[in-house]
Amino acid sequence: MRLSVIGCGYLGAVHAASMAVLGHEVVGVDLDADKVDALNRAQAPFFEPGLSDVLAQGIASGRLTFTTDVTLAHGSRVHFLCVGTPQKRGENAADLAYVNAAVEALLPSLEPGDLVVGKSTVPVGTAGRLAERVREVSPGAHLVWNPEFLREGHAVDDTLHPDRLVYGLPPEDVDRHSEAVLDEVYASLLAEGVPKVATDYATAELVKVAANSFLATKISFINAMAEMCEATGGDVTVLADAIGHDARIGRRFLNAGLGFGGGCLPKDIRAFMARAGELGVDQALSFLREVDSINMRRRVRMVDLAREVCGGSIVGRNIAVLGAAFKPDSDDTRDSPALNVATQMHLQGARVVLTDPQAIENARRMVPDLKFADTAEEAAADADVVVLLTEWEEYRTLDPAAFGELVAHRRILDGRNALDPAAWRAAGWTYRALGRP
Ligand code: UDX
């Protein structure tokens, strides 16, 4: 089937390439000419394991092209909306300017029977409003809401092997033409047994933000338990293992540490609260305010811990920070807890040297005042304290004895509970972590 993908950022680039791998003919549209050029050369514009391979596969097959010309979407049967919905500056609500602009740009290309398929994360009610606009200009076309649940670092795999497909279907489409078309797009996934949930617009929009809110709540819950462990001498990692054995709870997403960041969870829970306020049901989501504050408190606690191990002040202290990305296997520094902590320590007078296997360029763009190093060894050269903030595999597997030779003082703060305390202590390090004695 011929498909268009409007917006080739994280979501769109991965979606376009993955749909080509499924056998469709795909045109990806983006305003950024440099990004389009890179994608046409099968170069991923950001770090994402596996993306270059699927881009190369799609482009070599002749079924995948990228363009800045939205009129080339004409002739596609399905048009995926994959543009960003960032947090509005100075507000909690989502900024829908890109989604609105994408729909307006697409409208002249629509033919009767075409499907516009929203994948972006939007405030509940958006699909209904956009569907009205589509009907107004192109009465034979339909809009479906089909949220995406991919994780950075696993984006291609999550797209090709999703846990579920959710369709928010248009109420006027009584013969379910749009469901049949989307089934054709995802035929191979459905054949593999991927569960499908067909529902209304509001439920489909809510599924996405509910899932992200649940994940954020799970992380903040365990971080609240970390606060209790810090007050009592308990060990949050043991606690997480123990409660995680209960299948009703589950161990995944119970890793206590610096908390959640990135381009999705923080802004999505805030936009969800803002939407609840607009709908007059803000109390329903007031717990998310607490989820957000537990999360932000961990960043402050991390700086306090650095101060503690430095004898009461970090002013003039050399601090090696390992990790800038919001999580491993990503170069994304949007709302990164690691970058936030590094910046706080810098602003409070420490001499911070930051390193990351992939995210240095993005970190430098966001916080040009910090000092940067290419490797953990280089960052740690004169360190009074080493602070691990993003648990890349290469930091998890550092050899405490050899690494200890490089530092002025063997002090390490494990912001992600990623290291073995016994091994580091045995090598003469002062080891401190969040939520562990
Ligand atoms: C998230 C959702 O998982 C995904 O389904 C949705 O489509 C987009 O938002 P992503 O932002 O890529 O994906 O990252 P995720 O793996 O969910 O991690 C988010 C943050 O939570 C990271 O900063 C991570 O370090 C943190 N985290 C995760 C924890 O602190 N503890 C955990 O146990 C798990």
C-alpha cells in the first residue's frame, strides 16, 4: 500500500522505515531539508540502534523516500501524522501547533477514501476536532487515532513487534472501512498475533497518556520507597526485587534512581493534568502532581549527596559526570535528569566534566558552559568524586580497581543503582547510591 508519513522526527523516521520494511511504499515528509537529505542517504538523524539498517533496507528496496514537498503525499491511501507535541513554553499544556499545521498542509492532497492516521500523543479531544476539519475539506476521507508506544533505544523493534495496536475509529464510518484499511497496513503484525483494540477516539487518546502515566507512577512509587529506605537504612533494590516477585506488581519499571526524563513521560503527565483541568476534573489526576514532584526531588537529592560526600560543599570540587542522555542507548538529552543534575552542580560552583557515549553533542548544545570529555577515563582524570547518572553498559562494566587508579579520591555516586556496591567498596571506593545504605 502507498503510505505517507508526515513529520520525520523520532516517531516518523522510525515509522516510515518500519512500514517500508513491512512491504509498503512510503513517502516521508518533513520541513527540515537537511534531515530529509540524511534520511534519503539512509543516515539516521539521531542515535537509535537498528534505525540505519531499516532505513538502508527501505531505500535499497526503492519503496522508501523522503521529501520536503507535502504535495507528494497525494496518491497515498493512508497518511500518518507523526509530528511532535512538545510542552508549551511556560505552561503544562501540549503545543498542538505542529499537529494542526500538518493536517492543514495535508488537506489539499486528500482523496475520498483516504485515511488520516494520528500517531502523535495528543490531549484527549484532539482527534474529534481534527476529524471535523478533515470532513469539512475532504468529506470522503476519514481520521483514525492510532497511538504509538515505542521506546527510544528500542524504537524499531517496538514498531515491528508492538505489545498492542490501538485504533480510535471514526463514529461516522459505520461500515468500518477505516478499520479494514488499517488492518491491511498492519496485516503482517496482526497475523503474528499482535492484539488489536478497536475503540472510540477518546479512549484511544487516553490509552496512550494512561500508559505513560502508569509507567511514570511506577517509577515515582519506587523512588518514594527509596526516600523511605534512605530514612530507615533499607535497600530499595532488594525491596523492588521482593515486591516485583508478586506477578500483580511485576519487577519492570521499578528501578529506583534519578527518575524519569526524556521527551515523553514528563511532558505527557503534565499535559494530561492540564487537560484534566480544562475538562473540570483536575482532582482525578492530582496524584500526578505528586508523581512529578517525587521525580524532581530525586535530582535535588543527587546534588545533596554529592555535597555530603565532598564534606559539605561542592564549590571548586572536580566532579566527573558519567552520562548525559535521559537513558542509555539514546542520544536524547530532552529533560534529561543527568544533564539537569550536572547543570545544578555546575551552577553551584563545582567543576563538572561530563561524558556520554552518544549524547555529548546534544548536551553541549543545551549547556555549552559545561566541560566535556570523550571517555569516562578522561572525565575522571582529576575527579574528587565520580557521579554515574545514565547507566550505559560501558559504565556498568567499569573495573573499579583500574578506574580507581585514575581518580584523586575513590568516591562514586551511583545515581541509577547500576553498580555492584560490594565490588566497588572492595576496591577501596566510597560508594553511595539513592535508596541504598
Ligand atoms: C516512554 C514509554 O516507555 C513509551 O511507551 C512511550 O511511547 C514514550 O515514553 P521513553 O521515553 O523512550 O518511552 O523511555 P522509557 O524507557 O520509558 O524511560 C523513561 C525514563 O524513565 C528514563 O529517563 C528512564 O531512565 C526512567 N526509568 C525507567 C527509571 O527511572 N526507572 C525505571 O525502572 C524505568
